[in-house]
Amino acid sequence: MVFRRKLLVALPIGLVMTALAIAGLEWANRAFPPPLEQAQALSTEVLDKDGQLLRAFATKDGRWRLRTTVDDVDPRFIEMLIAYEDQRFREHRGVDPLALGRAALQFVTNGRIISGASTLSMQVARLIEPRERRTWTAKLLQMARAIQIERRLSKNEILDLYLTHAPYGGNLEGVRAASLAWFGKEPRRLSIAEAALLVALPQLPEKRRPDRNLAAAEAARDRVLARAAVAKVIGEGEAERAAIAAMPTRRLQLPAHAAHLADAALRKDPKAVRHQTTLRRDVQRGLEAAAREGAARLGPRVSVAMVMADVRTGEIVGGVGSADYFDASRSGWIDMTRITRSPGSTLKPFIYGLAFEEGLVAQETIIEDRPADFFGYRPRNFDMSYQGDVSVRQALQLSLNVPAIRLLDAVGPARLMVRFRRADVRPRLPPNEAPGLAIGLGGVGITLRELVQLYAGLANRGWPVRLGDGIEGKAGLIDGEPLLSPVATWQVADILSAVLPPAGSRQRGIAYKTGTSYGYRDAWSVGFDGRHVLGVWVGRPDNGAVPGLTGYGAAAPILFEAFTKAGIAITPLPDAPGGAVRLSQADLPISQRRFSMTASGLLSASIRETAPQIVFPPEGARVELGVKSGSAMMPLTLKLQGGRAPFRWLANGRPLPEVTRRRVSQWLPDGGGYSTLTVIDALGRAASVRVFVE
């Protein structure tokens, strides 16, 4: 009798409270709509290409509040949340009369609150419109707000608000922030124990923080597991196993990668909540670790910067502006990937590539490494010694200065700069100065990002690509002429792939080049495989000298370590294209066996006889030989003037079968497309044209 009397009292209480909430709903809808706009104050996120969090910024009130949707969370968590908090969430319209009646009955029976009656919709109303005092009036308004919210949003949208705003202790709000802080991972895949803890914490977030009240957190988690087992959301065996799982005992820092790029994203669009980049978080994390450890080995004030890109798309997959963004002693706030510095010897491969393309040399061509005077410019090797006669292959691998300048003098500094512009890279020269031979040894300004863009074209069979990170710059192929021909790029890559790795590093199947600027201010290393290119800069941001700093000794070990830590599989370098061969010196045409220079340092073309000149086909001509029609290919007539017989013709770097004394020859192409034709006379002088066969 007593129980029936209490029941008769309790049930009407629930019905009356529901009726009062509904009665005031229409008036509240008009006068006081729910403040849903307050729910839009979220942490700004910078994401990688796959949507993984690289870095987050706290809200203005100092909260870590990451936008979270149902799709971002493990489905078992959602099931456990509903089973524990609001079993009829999918059926009610914001207020659950049965839950209100149950809570009222428990209050009447026990004289105190045993369980609450708040639905998830009511909890969302409280989260977006918090009130300091818990009164009957506040509860009624909360119920009215819940009904308002239900009328405006779908059930999943209501869950999204709860998942984003639920409190988890301290300044953590939302399931994503909590999962990252307590478990170090996104909540897409949670263990049963992890999901139960995240369900339990919002009830009493400060009292149940596992880093401060481990026992209370564990007890709350176990109650959620027990309720989930009763509701058959999980099995009893799963609940028992989850109850013995270890609890987190410390709060982790949220991810904070790509600091300089994140700053750039905020500057570009301060109002955006999410910024998508092309970076890959695992790659970025590995590069940052390699930069941090490398700088620590090199000593104080030295910083490290890196850029890694996909050579086929131009997308930057990892970028490090400094060894430590927060290290003032290293000026960590400066993004050294965008600062103009001297590139040292890193531009030499492009000089050799142009010489290969024009048929001036082959890999085994002998070239002199002896003191030379180029109209007053006297380049010297880094170690002040000379090797004498060396092959072109050895000269590039050893990064000898004099041979590189001999070739640059032959191809012309202006032509080299034109090739750089094909890759949309414009190195800076001193004011009012024309390109000179000094650019071959670092006498020009370039950024790490520009240097990597040049090497991306080299690694992409000569086709230039523009680098982009999703924030600044749009990645993609650059229309127009190639940086270098496929044959020339293969020759360069073949040479660089055989350079010995730095001491202590193992061979990784990459081609790489190092460089050191004048005065030991900048150390560089750029390497590539068949898919990715990575550039490393080492030095002081204040442009101070670092005695003994070299590309091979400082930057190259970091390059190899970074390739390892990035976690990417090495893609083999491309196979040799048609026409690309590596001939022994004995098999070279006599005119290519030695790169001849006069004692003054000028090319032998300065002899009285005029150099050979190709008069047909002209430079840039499009010649129709039957490729489009599908008929048998017709030979192309080749005509030249000047030069001393005999003449050797080369097509795409490959010698034609016969040496001729005639000035009219014929060439039968292998197929359509761009081709480079070169003629070399008996004195080693050469001329080249580039044509398109169709």
C-alpha cells in the first residue's frame, strides 16, 4: 500500500514536469530560441591529407574542443553511451516521461536523488547553455530547450553536439580531445575499456580524472561496463576482460606537428575551423624527429629544415621549418624552408644534365680538374686540391668545382637560368648582375622549397612540377617544356645514385647530392627515389658561420635518417628511357672521349674555324613524319654548316650508327614526341636543337 501510494505520487510528478515543459515550448520557441550558435566555438584544426590531426589551437576561452561527429567515433562507444545515459534516446522527443517518473519515484522512496532523468538532449541543452544553480526552474527550462533542440536537429546531430561538448576534466571537451589526451589516438577505434571510461567521465569529470583520482575513474568505468553487459551491448566476458584493463595515469599532449604550416593556415583563413593539408602525419612526425635529433648532435644555435614531396603530383608530404619551433636559441619560429640562402654545389647536377642533353659529354668523357682562369674567375675545389684528368661521372660524384665550371662555361649560365624558369624557380642574383659562372658554385640565392622543386623535376624524368602543401601553393605539373630531357635526367640520376652514403648510413637506393655554401654557413643535401624527393638544410638562421659544417658531414646523415624515419617504402629509380646508354670510353665517339679546353679556359670552339651549326631542322620545329597517320615513319633530313669533319650525330644522347664527313644526313626516329638532336665535329664542338616529331 505504501509503495502504491508513492507510485501514485511520483508518476504524476513526471507527467506534470513534462506537461509544463511542453506548455512553455511554443512561447520559448518564439521568445528564446536555443543558443545553438554558441556551439560553433570550436578549436581550429590543421589536418593531414587523410584527415588526421596535425595540430589544434585552443578556443578563445582556453578549451580543447575538437569538432566530433558520430562518424568520428567507434560505434561501440555510441551504443554504450546510449545504454548508460539514455536508453530511449531514439524514441523520445527530448524529454523521457518514464525516466522522469522513475527518478521521482526513487526520490520519494529514498528521500534523496538516486538517478537522474536527463536525456542526452537535455544534457546537450545544459552544455550549450550552462547554469550555475540547479533549480526546478532551471530543470524545466532545460527540458524545454531539449524539446526545442529535438525540433531543429536530427538525432545524429544532437549526438554530434554531445560528442563535441561533453566535459572530460580540465580544459578537455569532447570525445576526440579526450581520446587524444588519455589514449593518444583518435576515437575511431576504441577498446571496450577505453569506450567505457569515455562514457563515464562526463558525469563527474573532475572527480573521475584518472590522472588524479584513479580509483574513482576505474569504479565509474566498471559501472558502465556492468550496465552495458546488462543491456547486452557487450557480452559478460567482454565486460570482465575490460574491467582488468590498465587505466591511463597521465594526460598526453595533443598533436602539435607542422607548426609553421599551421601558423600559415591561420594567417590565410583565420575564421576556418578546419584546414586540410597535403602532409602525411606519419611522414611529418618522422621528419620532425630526424630534424630534432640531428640539430641536437650538431650543437647549439644550429637549426634543420626539410621538405619532402611527391615528385609525380608535387604534393608536399612533410615539411619542417626548424628543428624546434619553441627553441629560441635556434630561432625556431623562423621557417627556414622559405628563407633565401646560397645553395653551394647543389645546382651542379643541372649543369651536367644540360651538358648531357646537348651532347657535349658522356659519363665516361674525360674532363680536366686543374686550375683554370675564366676571364678572371678562378674556381677552386673545396679541399684546395685537384684530381687531374677525371671522368665526367667522377667529377659529379666528387662534386669537383673546376669541371662543373668548365661545363657551365660551355652551356652558358643564362641558358641554365632559363631551364630553372621552366620549373617556375627564379634564383636571386645580386642586384644589377647578369648570370655568371659563379652560380654553379652557389653564387645565387634560393630557398629550400625552390631547390626541392627543381629536384622534383629531375626525379620526374625531367618534367617539372610545382610544389604545394594545401595551404600555400597549388601542387601539379607545370605546362611547357621539360626541365631536362628524359635521357639527360637519367644520366644524372644514374651518377648520383652511385654516390657513397655518408659514414654510418646504409645505402637506401636513392640518388643524392650535397652542397656547402661559402664560409660554412649552409649545408645542404637533396635526395630522391622513384617517387619522393627530400631536401635538407642545416645552418644558423642568423646566417652565422658554423666551422666545419658541410653538406656531406652534416646534412647528408640527416637526409638518410629522415628517409628511414619517414616510414615510406623506397621506390626504385626509373628505368633508362629509350636512347639512354652508358658507354665505356672506348665505345664513345672520338669527339666525346675528352672535353677539350684551351689553356685560357675557353672552349676549343674559339679556334679559327666556325663551330658547327644545325640549319635544319631549326630549334623548336614540329616535323610531321607520319606518327599521326599511323603509316611507316619517314626519315628526317639533317643539315649543318661549319665545323670540322668528320661529324658524329646523336639523337637523345645516343650516337647514330655512322660517323660522316657529309653535311647532310638522315635520322629515323623511334617514335613521336620531343627529341634532341646534337652534332659534334672533330674538335669536340657541338650544336643541338630540340624538335617535336608528329
